[in-house]
Amino acid sequence: DADVTQTPRNRITKTGKRIMLECSQTKGHDRMYWYRQDPGLGLQLIYYSFDVKDINKGEISDGYSVSRQAQAKFSLSLESAIPNQTALYFCATSDPTSGGETQYFGPGTRLLVL
Amino acid sequence: GENVEQHPSTLSVQEGDSAVIKCTYSDSASNYFPWYKQELGKRPQLIIDIRSNVGEKKDQRIAVTLNKTAKHFSLHITETQPEDSAVYFCAASAASGTYKYIFGTGTRLKVLA
């Protein structure tokens, strides 16, 4: 779904570095989510936001922080990256006001922490 | 905390056969159960969903059934085709109105030609 974009698509970083993953959407949705995908563990919720002033922790928020700069932008930061944060990260949006709860995922960011 | 268990983790079927994937959820307040398909190297996409006031929903070759008493729901794919090969994730809403979802660990389906 080209309406949800993520940058970068791939990133290699070193232990201890701070990095930011960015998500933008043109769908006009209020709700945005960050998930982490590891083999055999499915999708785990890191943080979610229901509007610019609302930020909520998910299941695995330790070591991560987020910023909702605007309705269309939701960034995920790793303050001090560690190797076990190596994973595939997905941003998603949804719009329950339209009656549905479908999550629209971005293309993913593959992160490798050395 | 809330939990969604998904089985099996891998499933191989012959083309034309049926495939069934099962999920169990822990939170009795969950009321929305989507299924997502993730093809290799792609993003997850919704294929079907069901709400707690419905016991079954069908869309062409796919169907989902829900047993609220037992807290489990299943995805059924009939007449499987090679393009059905993918990873399938179930999910459950964390609680009514939270719009937060707990995902299962995924099932890798292989349809053998």
C-alpha cells in the first residue's frame, strides 16, 4: 500500500548508536502503530498513537521511543541500539471512524545492529 | 496479559486441498479477529476479519469461524492454489474499543503443486 511509507528500507548500525525510523502516511488516518517482526514471534506492538497528543506503550516498548510529529508522521527511535533489536520493523495505520479496524502496513524497515 | 496462540507454525498441503489454521485468545473482552497474509518480502495485508457477534464469515475460498465460548477462531482455505503460499497471522483486539491488537506467531503455509 503506497499510502504508508517507511524510511529507510534497510539500515545497518552499530551497538550504542541512536537511530530513527520514519513512517509517513497519506491515508488521513489518526491511528498509527509501530510493530517489530522476528522470525517465529509474529508481530509485536512497540508503541501506538491515536492522535498527535496521544502516545501509548505496547508490549515491548523498552529501549524504544516515539514521536508523533503530525497526523501523517510517526517516528520510532532506538536511543542506544543493541544487537537484539535486529528485526524487521513495520509501521501501520488504521481508521476506526470509517467503521473498520483494518491495519494498513508500510513496506517495513529491515534493521541490523552489529 | 493478553495472548494469542497460533497453530500450526508450518503447514504443507497439496494444491487443491484445504488448509486450516487455528488461533486461541486469552482475553474474553476481545471482539475483533482479523487475519493477515504476508507474502515473502512483502507487508502483511488483511484477508478477512470477523467480529464477536458473528460465528462465521466467508469470502470466496476463505472463511473464518469463531467460537467465543472456547475463545478460539480458525481460518479455512479451500481449493488451495500455489499463490496461497505465504505466512498467515491471526490477531485479536486487546479489549473492546482499544483498537490495539495482539498477533499470533504466524503460520507458514506451503501449497505444493
